[in-house]
Amino acid sequence: MMIQHTEVTDTELRRLIQNKEICYGGNRKLKIYGLLSCSSGKRMKKKNRVFFTTEAAALQNGYRPCGHCMREAYHNWKNGSIQSNDR
């Protein structure tokens, strides 16, 4: 499941994160996903931010792992061990 940041209120977003219904954030333009705690992800514009329940959901939507906060997954993706739908 992918959720646009602009389509959810801050209160609802906090609830979803606390209930572990959202575990990853992504950049809609760059097609990159990462941990919610990632400093790179925290700097992106709200209109470009999306959220995912699982890593599999991000990959199914054609996103790749962040090289900053998900270094091992990024290297696996880069080496072809992980496939996103865009590849």
C-alpha cells in the first residue's frame, strides 16, 4: 500500500506510524524509499513524499532502496539481487 503525504492529516499520519501501518517513506519523483528516520527523507518536500507499509510494497511500486539509510539493501538492488518493477 502506498499513501501520499498530501492525502493524510498529520494526526492520522502519527497514528499510522505508531500502529506500524507505515514503516517506510519514499520520494515520489526520485522513486527512492527508506526508513522514516532517514535524514535524507526528512528533507524532501511534502508533495513528493509517499509512505509504504512494507518494503515489498515500495519495490512493487518501482521504488529502489535509499543508499544512505538502507545501504545493504541498496547494494543488493544495485547488484541485481533485489528487483523493482522499474528495472
